Amino acid sequence: MTAVDLDARIPNNVGLADDPKVRRALEHWQPRYLEWWHDMGPTDFEEHEVYLRTAIDVGAKGWANFGHVKMPDYRWGIFLTPPSDGETVGFGDEAGTRAWQSVPGEHRGALRRIITTQADTEPASVEQQRLLGHMAPSLYDLRNLFQVNVEEGRHLWAMVYLLHKYFGSDGRDEADELLMRRSGDQDKPRILGTFNKPCDHWLSFFAFTMFTDRDGKYQLAALRESGFSPLAHSCEFMLTEEAFHLFVGETGMERIIVRAAELEREDPNGDVRAAGGIDFDTIQRAINYWFSTCLDLFGGEISSNAADYFAAGLKGRFREQQRYEDHRALDSMYRMEAVQGDRVSAMEVPLRNAMNEVLRDDYIQDCQRAVDRWNSRLEAMGNERRLALPSRRFHRHQGLHAPFSFDPQGNLISAAELERMRDQWLLSEADNDYLREIMQPVTEPGKVAHWIAPPSKGIGGQDRSFEYVRR
């Protein structure tokens, strides 16, 4: 690992200056990336100056600079945290052996698939969010949207570097394909279904960054444990940036919830929509939709691929080294619930085959912590409303629960009943039409749209009235 070279055409700390083959390949890919950004990034904002943080180091302190920059001029770079001496594979059949600095031949296909799938989510989310700038509730929120977008772009660069560096012509082909797929395209969609869903208003954006980016946190954390050292150290730094995306989602949802409680109290009939806000039923439907959709991203509850990835040392559990003593997981069983006959009952499977579900457990616990925080805010305001996560069985399209229908509490119901109640449990077109209607852009510094509470403080040492985006 070299010092950070900020003056290079592609800022990096991976020694591109001493690796001419990879440097030329990435410099050839760079104009294609910028063309994709121009075509599929935030629309009509290329000439705006945005108060963005830009990575300049990988240390815990002083790792980013803040300043106004036009997004096409953003300094996307490649940053890996430095490896430590004597790194070993931390889990699976190879636990205790030396970590790999190059790709083991027997794991080449699996690693390329893992990296490509992770990489594909990054431009997909930018594409899903590209129109949201036209209905931003404040300059503060507009800036945060763009910060999320440019950092998703940097995460793409992190994965593309690995593809170019370690996978030869196959990796270069995969990197090119990443710029050719499009979110929601019928012919060339993104790899994972969630990243083809519309995200066309700010309730969905906040729910997306709350739930979908939180899935990203757990996937990256599992890959941070990888025995392939360059992947592990790419994910470590990506998680530093990912934390802000989660902050945007969790606090954005909270601000909508707080404003709903205020409007419910102020309106004579307690009608939040009549007061121009987002009512609690709609908020709950957004939670139901995005949370359940994101549960599918973890894969099937019983998975031979997950078992193989763990056995090979490619993908571990969340905080594998800190939380677990048995890093081989050969003899343990995992208890889960599934439909058997006409009811839901418990079953046990080998732990390695349940690694997707183990990661999903940690994700659900983290999501519940955020919902508990929102409910605490409501309680402090004297509001009796409470929000809830739906059952992990509700509205699933992958895994054991996909063939069956459940209500949000996880009770087995008929497909006809689910269809009849769909618009009461999930965001409907009527909901989406209403949300787009009330979301008119607010562009005056310090002002915030009627349907959301102001943030508690500004970003990057600035106050809430700072001109975060300017022409």
C-alpha cells in the first residue's frame, strides 16, 4: 500500500503510477464512466456547485475534505485501508492460513461473481435516484442526495479496480458491462431485483437509504472478513462512507415521522394528508415495502452458495472475529421457521447453509433499533402512534417464504387475501401520486418543505441555512 496520490488522474493509494497496465486500463474506462454519469447521474445539476466531502486519506481522522465542487469534477478515487502484517484467513476450512494477496484459481469464478454483484448495486442506486433532485425538500437534503450519489460512484470505482487488477480480460469485460446495464431496463436490468425498483420520491429515497443501504452495510461487512485481502481492505473504507448513507436514511425517515406527528396534532381532525403531510399509514406502507424488498437481497434462507463462500473463506459473518469463537461452523445447527404443510413450524439446518439467514438476523436487529428510536421520538411527543417492521416472511420473492402469502404479522394467508389487502400494506400508485404531488422543490437556503421537519444541525461544520448547493 502506498501513500495517497491525490494529484494523479485517478486519485489512489494502490500505486497506480507503478502499475502501468492497470493504470492505462482504468484511464481507458474513466471516460466511459463519466459518459455514464452524464447520461444516468443526477439530471440537470452538472453545472451546480455542491458542498461535498471528498476522500483524501484512509485514516480515522481527517480522511475527507469539504468544499463546493461540480459533480462531474468530483475526484473519484481508489482507496484501500492498509493491510497488517501476518493477515490470515479468518474463517472456514482455510481458517488460520495466510490471507490471499492474489486470487486463488479455485475461487476465481466465485470471487468475480461476488465483486461484480456488489459493484452492480452502486451505479444502480444512482440511476434509481437520478430525478429526485427536482423535488428536494431543502438544499441540505439536495446536498445529501448528491453526496450519496458520488460516493456510490466511488464504491463502483473500488470494485472496478479489483476487477481490472485481479481478473484480466474477464474483469475488464465485467467492468464494461457495469456501465451498460440500467436500473429497471427490461433488456439489460441490474443484477438484483431491488435495484430495478422505482425510487421516485423522497419517502422512498429515505426508506431506500435506511433499508437498502443498510443491507449494503452488512454485505460489505461480511466481505470485509474475506480471506482475499484486497477485497477486505476495499470494503473497510467503503463502510466508512456507507455510514453517512445510513445516517441520511434513518434521520430522513425520523424527520418525516416527527413532522407527521406535528401535523396530526395541529389539524382539527388529525388528518395529516389534509395538512399537506405524509400520514403514518403511508409511512408504514413504505417501511413494509422497502424492508421486505431488502430482505430478499440476502438470498435464500438455505443456501449452498452461502455455505461454499463461508467454507472457502470468501464471505464471513458480521464481525466474525469479534463476535464468534467457532470460525469453522462445522458442527452447529441453525433453527429457522418455514411453511410445512398448512402451517409455519420450526426446522433445523446446518449452520453453514444458513449463513444468509445469520446475516439477515443482524440486519433485522439493526433495523429494529432504528424503528425503536423513531417510536421513542413519538412517545416523547405524546403521540400514541407506533411504527413496526413487518415479519421477515411478508412480501418475499426469494427463499423459503416466496411461494406463500403472509400478512405483515407473518400469518399465513391466501394469495387472494394478500392481493385484496395489498394497497393497505404496501405503497400504492395512489400513494406515489400523492407523494410526488406534495414534493415541490425548496431551494432557498435554510428553508424546508412543509412535509418534513428540519434537520437538527448542518453538515460539514456548516449550519442549516448554509448554501449547500449553488449555481
